[in-house]
Amino acid sequence: MEVERAVYLTLTAGMIMSFSLLSIGILLDLLGVKIYSTFILAGTLILVLTPMVRVVAAIIAFSSSREFYNAAVAIIVLFFMILGILFGFVLRIIPSG
């Protein structure tokens, strides 16, 4: 039950922070304030990183409750998430053609 609670709190906090920053950014854009893009970028970044933080929270929770098999699986999932982000950056930087 502790693992589910940690994951739930992580997802909830990430969603609330992302929603708040995106809402502030949209409101500032409607008001004509030039700094709105910073809030939208931060909200989007938090939205993307929330699943990774959730996996890290699961690793910590599984390790503390001595569920090492589940912790190992979560570490593998985190590895592939990081690998996917790195491939995304590399393929975006390399020009096609």
C-alpha cells in the first residue's frame, strides 16, 4: 500500500504543478505579458518529467519495502525512459538527409 500511495502523491503533485504553470502561462498570454512562454515551458517540462519521477518514487518505495524484483523492473523501465529521451534529442539534432 505504501508504494501505491507514493506513486499517487507523485502523480498528483506533478499534475497540479503542471496544470498551474500552464494556466498561468495561458493567462499571461491573454493579458499580453511577454514572459508567458517561460511558464508554459516549465509546465510542459514538469508534465513530461512526472512519469520519470513516479518511477524513481516507485524504485525508492520498492527498495525500502524490500521488494527488490519490482525495484529492478522499475530501474529497467527508468533506463528505457532515459534512453528514449536521449534518442529523441540525438535524432532531433542530427539533420535528416
